Amino acid sequence: MTETKHVPERRDMPMEETWDLSPLFKSDEAWEQAFSKLAQKIPKFEEFRGTLGKSAENLRACLEFEVEFDKEAERLGTYAFLRYSEDVRDTSAQAMVARYTHLATQASETASFLAPEIQRIPKKTMSQFLDAPELEPFLFTLEKFLRYRPHILSEKEERILAMQGEVTDTAEKVFSQLTDADMVFGDITNEKGEKIELTQSSLHSLLESRKRDVRRKAFHKFYAEIDAHKNTLATSLGSSVLQDVYQARVRNYSSSREAALFSDNMPVTVYDNLVQTVRDNLDIVHEYLEVRRKALRIKDIHMYDCYVPIVQLADTHVPYEEAVEQITAALDPLGKDYCATLAKGLSEKRWVDRYENKGKRSGAFCAGSFVGPPYILMNYRPDTLNSMFTLAHEAGHSMHTYFSARNQPYQYYDYAIFVAEVASTFNEQLLNNYLLERAPDDKTRAYLVSREIDEIRGTIIRQTMFAEFERIIHEYAEEGQPLTLDVLCGEYQKLLEAYFGPRFTIDDELNLEGLRIPHFYNAFYVYKYATGLSAAIALAQQVLNGGKEERERYLNLLRSGGSKYPLDILRDAGVDMEDPGPVNTAMARLRHLVSELEQLV
């Protein structure tokens, strides 16, 4: 009998391996005090009612108050969210999030008159206001705001919508509790004969196992638990889509997709061009899967065969500390200041919550705030190289937040996701380039080439498939067709067949995958991963092959925050995402890599 390796409880985690939240609040008690103070400020919004159109000074005073309120609310919300993410079973942390959500809803309800009142300011008067020096710090804020004129409702209607704040994300909450807290996947015996607790975090590591039987059993056991909850998951996802459709219709958007893209001033053609360009190049994906099948020497290829490295090197073991060293060395083209700041943040300043514990939120993310460090949640595993790349990815987000918060005022520091996914995947590109340059032999190079292919396949191809799924199911809902379990799984099955090709074996339960993707609860988000990596490939080559000018253009992207629309920020950095060119460039890179891999293996 072998002893099962259990995931530790939060209380048993060494302090130096966890994030330090004290720059936000020294304790939960300090959070409580700040919470009470902010709650007392909510009624002050009423003092601005009826004054906004009287003068530019009044409008600025209101905007300044809102900025200061939001800045403190962000600090409170970030702390509560991070505490909750440490252990989603922690009822005190759950209560903090719930109370913060209630406070934010109250504030939104009280301030709901602001948007209609600003929109009612006559155009001539607003034009004069925009020329006034008092409003210069808020010009882009107002420009973006005035774009919403057709989508702002009456004061009474805005108040009603604001009152719904606590219930609009119910579907996401149900999904999170079900997948992160309630689901129990059991144990799997790995290739070493050790029993490993199967979790959403450990699944990926098990799917990289050299022993196919381990991969197969982990896959089927994991999806058996998903299958046991498939009706609840389908209802939850369908409810989230219906909420998206409702919110878009009530605000007079032509579709939920247009509503989601509106804030970025993003044409839907960018989304559609991505899907079409990837669709036009699926032949190279199918060719790669055949190369993978032959390299693994298997008769047929399944999803659980898509993560194990094609080339087997020595057992992977990259401790967290070593990963930090390699990442900062790889990012040397960005300059000493960038690298020194990042190295300190990832280690001694404890920006990162490193390892898995029971109840901890799965996956990885960066969650920074204007007044605190750009925190990173990891479930780092030294036995998979993907963890080092994930850390590099989140470090890209982290440094984006760091640069933005130090170069922009609060109202412009929060950057769009569309640009954020460039900063994160750019770091991965530099790390992969660093490792490729130092590959000691063809076998190591084949391993890294294969990994870069999988990055493109996972970040561009897979996320585009997800984006197409989102487009399809939202169109179903907008046409009044019910999103039943059969509809969701049936549409996902069609996409699996198209994206993976006729020679790929699709296991019966794989069409349940669409029910377990957390990003679907933030609709029309995932396409930004694909566009982000496409832009990152182009920018990384510019920085690696260029000099100080190219580096500064990229660092200026990080410094720009949200001071411009994302397409404009990327144009300034050197890529135009309205053109299919960057995605075609990424597909050309994929073709080159697949050709090289076929020769190497």
C-alpha cells in the first residue's frame, strides 16, 4: 500500500510561500475599519445630484470624489477576493466578499443618477466643459463615457439595474463553488506508484505523465465527476448566457457580443477575422496532431495524449526559486530595472501565493490594485515546465499593472484585457526564446519547439475554438432557442470535430469540456488570449531583433495603462490588430515550427 499525497490545509502553508497582503491591509480587522469608513461615504454621492451640468468645476469635483471612492473600494475588494481565493471554503472570507459586493451594489445604486445626469448635459454645454482646463485630467474618461449615450437608461431604470448587482453573477458563484469546493475527483496512482489526489490543478500534471494509462485514467476519472454534475453545469452556463443577453438587450445593444466589445471600442470584425483566419489554417493543426501521434507511437490520438511532451527529457524538476531566476534572465532584453523589480516581487516581497492548498482557487491569475502590489495566485508544480511558463505569463500581467499604476492616474491605470494578454504572452515568448537559444542538443530543441507549438495551439487555436463556441451559444439564446445540455454538448462536439480533424479520436465525455471552462462566465473574453499571443509574437520579435527604440515602445505599452483604446495602444507599440496580418503571422510561425519538429522527431 502506498500513502496518498494529500494537499495541505491553508494553515499549514509556510508564510514565505504565501502572498503578503499587509500592503493592502494589515489584518482583517483593519479591513473592517476601512470598510465601515467607505460605507459612510456612500451618501455623499447624493450631494452631487442636480449639480453636474452647472459648471465644469462641479463635474470635476464629482469625478474626483468617484475616483477616490473607487480607489478605496478597489483596495477593499482586492483584499476580500484574495482572502477568498486562499480557501474558498473559508466562511469569513466568503462573508467579506459578500459584504463587499453588497457595499459595491449600494454605492452603484446610490450613484446610479450620475450616468443619466451627465448624458443629459446639452451637447453645447458639454463641448464647453471639455475645453475647460478643470476637466483636462478626465477628457478621455468623458470621451469614453459619452460613447455610451445610446446605452444609458433613465435614472429610475439605472437604479433598478444597479439593485440587481448582487444577483447578476449568481451563475458564476454556483459554478465556482461546485467546481472548486464541492467536486471530489478521487485519487490517481501516478507512474511512480504514488497515489495523487486528483484536482483541477493536478490534472494537467497527470496528463503530462509518460505512462499513457495514467493519463487515460486521470482524464476519465476527472470527467466522470464532471458528468455527474453535467445538468447543473449546463443550467449554470445557460443562465450566465441568458444574463448576458438580458444585459445587452436592456441597454439597447444589437447583440451580447457587441455589448461585450463596446467598452474597448473593438469592432466585431476583429473577433470574426480571428475565427476565420484560424479556421482557414486548421490543416496545419491537423498535421501537427498527426506528427504528435507518430512521435508518441500510438495507434490513435486522444485529448489525453495532447499534453505529454513529445520528446522525453530527464524528469522535469524546476523549483520555484529556479523558475524565478530563469524568467528574469529571459526578460533581460527589457532592461535591468524591469528585471530587478520583478525578481524582488516574485521572491522577497511576496507578491506570489505559490502552491496549492485545500480549497484554494484553481489555476492562476494576477490581481493587483492601484495602491497595492500586483499579486499573483499560482498553484506552482515543479514537476511540470508549464508552471514556469504560467509564472512568466502572470508576471507579465503583474509588471503591466506595476508600470501602469506608476505612470497613470487612477482613472487611466486599469488597462483593457485585450492589451493585458499581449503583456503576459510576450513574457512567454521571451522565455521560450531564451531556452531555445540555450538548448544543448537537438532533443532539447525538439522539446522546446514542441512546447512552443503547444503554446500557439493552446492559446490561439484552442481559445479561438472557445470564442467560436461563445458566439454560437449566445446567438442561440438571442434567437430564443433553449440552451439545453444536448444543445451545449452538441455544438461543442461539432467544434471538436472541426478543430481536431478526422484522424483525432474524440472520447464521448469530451463534449462536456465546454461546461467546465470558467472564462465562459466572463463572456467574449477568451478571444483576447488569441489576439494577444498573435500581437506578442510580433512584438517579441521586434524587441529581440531591435534595440532601445523597440524596447521603449514596448515598455510604453505597459506604461500606457488604459489611457487610450487598446487598438491605439497596440498601434503605437508596432502592431495593427484590425488587420488579419498578426494572426496570419502567428499561423505562419506555427507552420514553420511544425515543419521543424517533423524533421527533429
